[in-house]
Amino acid sequence: MLFQQVLEFIYGNIFLNIVIAIAIVWFCIWAYKKSVASRKYYRCPQCGESFRTEHMESKSCKVCGAQLEETTDKNVNDSAK
């Protein structure tokens, strides 16, 4: 009953709907920017493969197992063959 009253209040109040919509959009933009900022780019000095990780650290190459070097080059080939 209380939940229904709260929902009716939210649906009936246009200002509150606008505030909620702005909050949702702001949260989505913030989460996207945080995700992009956490990306790291790596290149293998032995085989030349390049990798991108998100929210984690990579220590070794997926292809040959050599230790990776972090790079600022964002042109990566994520498909290890």
C-alpha cells in the first residue's frame, strides 16, 4: 500500500520525474567515463601482439607468454590467434 502511494506520487509529480531522469543520465555518463579511464593498453615485445584490458592488470601475453609492456597506443588488435 505504501509502495503504491510512493509510485503514484512519483508518477504524478513531473518535477520529480525530471530530477530522476537527470540523475539516471548523470550516473550512466559517470559510469562510462570511469570505465574508459580504467582501460590499459599493452604490447608484447616478443610477438608484437597488442591487448586492451579494462578494470584489471595484464602480466603476460596471451599468445607467447612473454611479459607485456604498457603502452599509450590505443590502436590494438584484441583477437589473439
